[in-house]
Amino acid sequence: MQAESLAVPDAVAAEVTVRLLDAADLARWDVYVNAHPDASFFHRAGWKRVIEDAFGHRTHFLLAERGGDVVGVLPLAEIKSRLFGHSLGSLPFCAYGGILADHDAAYRALDAAAQALATQLGVGALEYRNQIAQNAHWPTKDLYVTFRKAIEPEVEANMNAIPRKQRAMVRKGIKAGLTGEIDADTTRFFAAYSASVHRLGTPVFSRKFFRLLKDEFGDDCEVLTITLDGKVIASVMSFYFREEVLPYYGGGVDAARAVAGNDFMYWDLMRRACERGLKVFDFGRSKRGTGSFDFKKNWGFEPTPLYYEYFLVADSEVPDINPLNPKYRLFIQAWKKMPLAIANVIGPHIVKNLG
């Protein structure tokens, strides 16, 4: 898309201009993100290509400049679905998002441009996925939390930091003879992940989505696969950003439970991160009241609220598209009974609109 200036209030525009990201500015965007203290992996410019190519959604990556320098960024993507509505957010399919800015003028310029764009597009709502509350007067969704913890400098110290019952599960996997291997592609990962989400009654992403992630982010997107006697037990796709590791998509086959495959998988990832000298293990977001929430608590991680804030345009209330919504209960039960091969074909056409 050709770069295009966006409307901002006159008082702000005197200092800051906001325009759509141009292909020539991808490197400048990422340099800015890598240096910003509040940035996350999900602010990287590569998500523009991934979301467009994997899902066919329009993206609107906003770049704020002053005097030729980048002073703020806001990655946005638009989802338009007959079933699930019309939305604009930073950023669908990502745990974190929202505005990055050097100062208040840049923040206000990006915020004003995003609200104007949301109104122009006629979306139901504009969503920011913030780690810190930014818009106290906006309605929020008190549903998600994140789990982050410092990685100890010694491997054994990380093992000892795991609560006793959970540590016993990790040792069960070690005793069973599980081993971890880094994969160059996403083939084995998809087999384990798709089986896992199918058991939960959740539509799976397409194989293309995971291939694009690996292709776009390279070594910063890593697949760790756990095997037993050469057979796949579990697999996780993790993102690396600065000194952090974020296991984002993971799951195991039916046999994983008997040998504590998922428990060993996350331990093996933590061990490897420690040996690489990384500082933070980001267990990612979970919904309150779910098994994923309890699992991460069992590892000794404490939940931190995420602030998903909404500027309502056509909607009168915050969207509630998530598996905990009672109206999706029958769908989830039916999905679990569908043959896996069929679910893997149909699922990507549904999940791409959930965001």
C-alpha cells in the first residue's frame, strides 16, 4: 500500500505527522520497536505480512514522525466477518499491542488517527491490547492476564523454583526418557498442536499461518518438539524478543498426558533459554477461569492483568467473542466430535475471523 497521511488534530499535526507504513520503512519501524522499552514481539513489522498473507485481512500500520524521525508506531489490522463482526485492533491474534510513542504528542496523534480510521471504516469497535491501562474512560474486557517471570542464571535454580507438585511432573517427563529437538520447519509442530486444540473444541489455524510465522521471523520464531522413542509427543512454537522467550502456540498428542509431555516441554524450553542467557520467560496470556490459567499458576507464575480497551464506534458494548461465552458451548462440544482431518480443513476458515 502506498504511504498515505492520516488526519490528526491541528494542534498535534504541527508537531507530528501520521501516515500508513510504506514498504521502504519496514526496517525503520523495527529499529524503533527494538529500542522502545514498552515494545513487544507483537509490535514488529513482520506481523503486517503474516496477517495479510495468512488471513487476507487488511492492515493499517500507522507511523508517527516528527522532523523525519520515527516517534511512534501503532500496528492495526481490520477483521470484517458476517459471523463475528467488524473490528479494528492492535493486534488481532496477538497477546499485546497498542501504541508505542516517545512522548504525549506522538501518542495523541496516533490515537486520534486510529479513532478517525475506525470511524471512517465503520467498525464496531477499535481495540488496544495494552499491558498497562491507558484509557481509563474506555470500556475494558477484564478477561485476560499474562504470566511473566525472571529466568534464574543457573539451570538448577530454575528447577528448584518450580513448586514441588509441578516439579514432580517435570521429573516424570525426564524419567520417561523424553527429549527435545529444534525443528527447521513446522510439520511436526502442526501435528501436535492441531490434535491438542481439537480436543479443546477450538478451530485450528492453517498450516500456512505457521509456515509464514517461521519464514517471516526466522530464528526469532523457534519450534521445539518433544519426542519419545522417535515419536512426537508435544511441540511448541516460541517467539524471541530481546532477552525474552515467549512460548505462544503449543500442544501435545493423546500420549503426552501419560508421560507429562507438556510439562517436560516447557521445562526444556526454560532450560534452553537459561543456557542462552535469556532473562524473562513469558508464559503468555490466558483467560481467567481456564485450565491454561491454572497450569501456569502451578508453575509458580503470578498473573498480571492485561488491559484490552475499546473505543466503541458502531457497537454499543464490548465484543464478547471467546470460548467462555455460553452461546459457543454447543459449537465447542460439536467440534470436539468432528474428525480431526475434517476439522483441520474447516477450522482455518473460522478461526481467521476470531482475532
